[in-house]
Amino acid sequence: MDEISLCISSQTPLVRFSADCGEILRKRGLVGKSLDISNFVEGEDYTFTAGGVTRMVFPLLKQMPERGFLKNPHWVSLNPLAPEELTVGGITLNHVRIDRERLGGYGYTKEALWRTLHGILKEPPESIFWQEEFVDYTYYNRVCSELITKLDEENDFDLFYIHDFQQLPLGQMLHTLKPKIFRWHIPFDESLIPEAWRPALASYFNEYDVVVVSCKKYLESLRKFGYSGEAHHIYPYLDLGAYRKPAPEEIENFNRKFGLDQEDRILLVVARMDPIKGQDRAIAGFAKVAGDFPDLKLVLAGDGSFSSSKQGLGLSKAERWQAALKELVRDLSLEKRVIFTGHLTHAELQAAYERCELTILPSVLEGFGLVVIEGWLYKKPTIVSANAGISELIKHGENGLLFDPNDPNDLADKLFPLLSDPARGEVLGENGYMASGQCSLEEGVKAEFELMKKLV
């Protein structure tokens, strides 16, 4: 069949700019010019945004045109500091801006939704859809829908693909008969959704032709919620070829940067700084085995999300959470044993995986957990929260270990035998490597294209 013309929309953008683009454009002499990412300097002008959405969408939009599946892909996202339009490898990035005051109301509503859907907000506001801040949440989605409609008039898209809960209302606002897919990235547990919210959320879901979730149990929960439309589960995916074995000097640089000795044994947690990611659980479990393994260190890699960053919504939860974690480390007298790396470049991340002995995913609740796949690519054993979506791919004792994130003793009980007998971990790592193909870009492209082709 002919190539599909696709417009994707997500809250999280592909790139974050370090300052308002007007200032950067003047410095680079780019005012009034068509802009490509090659006009800017990575690490100085911008960084690529970490996170599961961008790690899936970007390689998907690069691969599908190369295979003759897509033409002229557009990606709409919130990006207050970026230029309105920017091309990256044949993909057109279209950026939405809303003023800082409205960003505050949008951020409040988005966080209330997120915290409730993760089971953190025990008494969610029953009237969230009538609160003043919800107007700003709706306004953001309206601005996105207007930009997408304008782009559709210019490009005549075949299909719209909307990503994640922040943009759920978009389907209702896009007044078109063209097919619309919605992908839900966070956990979906219908028991956490307040009764008062259900009619509004159901009306949003039912505006889409297809809803996609990340694992089988969310699909079951979506049906219990009452969604009767077409639904699929597609495991999140990575470009496995983008991960390589780092050179010895890259590992040396990593060790030097973060004060690691050659003989140190490393436990690695890769996650943004957020209470739901459970770094405190990892610290508590580590504390229980640290005395038995004096050369063992815990490395916490990651900084805040786009929402937490000054380039995004400017929420401060990442800074508050890191401060709380450092206080916990001090209370446990582990200051020299726990290392906070902040943001890692892709090269540094590869060095971290190569350098570590095993990885931990300690999330209280997790939509999926692609970092487990990353660790598997380096044949590292992994210990995974039973509350993570990826837990359904873990065969306990074969390709990984599951633990209760609310029980530090359970994590310690899983850590001790692996640290005492590294040969056990080698078997888990090898089997994990074999299992990683289930979340490859190839599998993802195949599943996504079959779904798109059927709809178009």
C-alpha cells in the first residue's frame, strides 16, 4: 500500500532547549531561517529528552519511513523554549507554547491525574473536572488540537497517534473522521479511578478508534473500566542497535567522573528523580546488605522529567525528591556508598550498564520499565518490582527476580545470593539478553504498522 502520512502528538518533546530559542537563534545567526537540529549544538543549545515516550517515538519515526511505511511524519509536543518548527532526520517537530501562568494550572491538573492513577493521591479531588486549573489543562489540549488541525490542512494526514494521559482529551477536540489512536503509557488500574471521574474519562477514551496499552494486565483493566472499543497491547520497544559495548576509556572516564574505584561492585538504578520510581526502596534494600559487601556501591542515575525541568513545566518535585533521598542516605551513614549521577549522556549510560554488576527497578508502580531491557542488552541480571508492567516478561529465577517494592527485606533477600554467587547472575543475564528481543524496535515497528495499516 502507499505510505501513510502520520501526525503524532505527545506532551514530552524530543529535545529540550537550554534557553529561549530567540536568544539562541540570535547567537547562531539563524533568525528567520528554516531550522534543522544540525544548526544547533547538542549539550550546549539542547539535549535529547530522556524517557520511555521519546525513546519509542523517535526511532519509530526514523525507521518507518526507511521501510517505506511512512511519509512526511510530524510530531507535535509541548516545548516552551523551542522554535515553533524544527526538523530532525526527516521528522518535522512542531512545538506548542502556552504562557507560564497557564502552564501552572495545566501542571497542577496533570499531576493530580498522574498521582491518582499511580495510587499516590489517596483522596483525589472529586471535582477535578470542575476546578479552575482544569481550564488550563483543557486549554493546553485545545491549543494542540488547533495546531494539529492546521497541520492537517497543509499535509492531509491519514492518521493521528496521540500519546499518554496528559493528552487524552485531544481525541474529542480533533473534529475529523480520520482514524485516531491513543496510546496510554502509564499504569492502568481501574480500581484507582474515582467513580466521579469515570464518565469524563470514558467519554475521552471513546473518541478514539483504538486504544493501545503497554501490557496484558492493563488491557484487562481497561475492559473492566468499561471501554468497549478496539484495544491492543503492544510492549514498549527500543532500538536495540543503539546500545553498544563501550570502549575501555569510556568506562575509565565514567569511573573518574563519579569517583568509582576499579574494584568497586556496582548496583545500578536508572530512573528519573520521582517518588514513584522507588529509589528510597533501593537505598533501604542496599543498606541491609552493604555491611556484608564493603566494596559494593549503589549508583542512582537520572534527573527530573520534562515536567520537572526548567525547560518544561518547572515543577520542583525532582529536586525535592533528590534532597529527601540524600537525607535518607545520610541517616543510614551511606554517603560514600550511594552515588547520584544526575543526567547521563547516552555514552555514559552505556558505560554505567557495562560497569554495573546488576540492575534494580524498584518502582512503587511502573507503566512498563524499558530500563530492564537496556540492562539485559548488557547481559546484566535484574531485580524488578512486581508492580512494574514489565514484570509479566520476568520469569522469576530464569531471566530475572521479582520483589515487593514495599518490603526492603525482600529486596535484600534477592540481592544477597546474587552478590554472594555472581555465577547465578550470569545465567539470569544471559537469559535476559535472549528475552530482550520481545521489546525490539523491529517488533514494535511491525506491530504499530499493522495497526496503522488496518485503520487506514
